[in-house]
Amino acid sequence: MIWVMESGLSIAAFATSVLAVVVSSFLTMRSIEILRGANHVPVIIEFLDKYRSIDFIQHEEYLWNHLDEYDSSLGFWGLPEPVKSYALEVAYHYQTVAYIAFNNVADRAALIPQMHYRVTKTWQAISPHVNGERANRGGEFTFLNMLEALVQKMASLDIQALSRKQASKLL
């Protein structure tokens, strides 16, 4: 009889310790997930601040509307000022976003739907000059490679579905 009680207590103690390990593991994984998300927030906010600035928007829109007036063989570095500065500012901003997205510094699912339209439109405006700059440098993979990869990735995604998924997290 004592053996049965001791055996029952051992089983109960074992089950309790297994349950404690499972609960502890779950809570640890959840904490890591929350912390990872918290690390994304400052990065996303910083890049969205620049993205929303009036100067940045005006420079970007200038590129959309006027960059095709300049010979693409000038690349970026051969453009006159202030167009050169606009092109470099906007392109390097999006290049940095691409690095952040591809290296999982920030959640791609949060960044890409927000920036899809403008990144794609900007790439359409600057890509002839990117190709011109690459030709001037003597190589295909010498300028804004990550930005081009981001644009290609965006083209393959269902942006509407990503947007709905992000919106559902708010509710």
C-alpha cells in the first residue's frame, strides 16, 4: 500500500515537473517573440519618420516627375545638383530599408505593405539611372543591388493579403 502511494506521488511529482518545464518553455518563447517585436518598433518608426517628412516626399516626387528629363548614362553621380542629392537621398534610404528587411532587423511584413507603392514607383523612376551608374562603374552588381532585390521581392508578394494580415493584428 505504501509503495502504491509513493508510486502515485512520484508520478504526480513527475507530471508536475513536466508541466512546469512545458509552461516555462512556452513563456520563454513568448517572451522572446515579444522582445523581438519590441526591437522592430524603433527601427520602423525611425524609417517611417524619414519616409513621411515633407522634404523627402518632395524630393521623391521630383524624381518621379523629372528624373527622366536627364540622360540616364549620367547615372547618379553625373546628375546636376540638386537632382543628384535627391536621387542619392531617396535611393539610399530605400537601400537601407532593403538591408533592414532582408537582415530581419525589422519585420518585413510590417515594412513592405507601408512602402510598397512608393518604393515601386521610385524604382521605376530611378532604374534607368541605376543602370547608367552600374555601366559607369563597370559592373551589374555595383549599385543599389539590395534595393533592386527588394523591388523584385515586393513584385512577387500579395500586398493586399499582407496588409490585411497586418490590419488583423490591430483588432
